[in-house]
Amino acid sequence: MNMTFESIEQAAKQLTSYQKAILARRLLEDIKENDAGADEIETMWIAEAESRLDAFLQGELAALPGEEVMARLKTRLR
């Protein structure tokens, strides 16, 4: 298999948001297991989550009801 970074990136962009999230989690788990820099990456993800929470609390991001999120997830997993 001779894939370039660019071809992998383009393929990843074609995934659904849910698939991208799964891929991101799996890649991060792989990095954490195999790379000493995993703590830095985890810190970056935490900072991103906190930034999104702040944006939500300031009214800059909308939220969906939990029931709607779960219904969408169940539909995607079928």
C-alpha cells in the first residue's frame, strides 16, 4: 500500500463527522501507546474542549438536546 499523506487526508475528508471522530480517537490512542508526545496532544485536546465549552457558555455555539444527539447517532450506526 503506497498512500501519501495527501491521499489519506483527502480520503478522511470524505468521512462523516462521526467517522472522523472515531478515526481521530483511534489515531490518538495509537499515538498515546507509541509516542512520548501523547501527553502534549491530550493537553491540546483538553484545551480545545474547554474552548468549545467557553464558546457554548458565551452563546457562540449552539447545543442539541441529548435525545436528538442519541437518535442521530443510532441512525448513523444502523
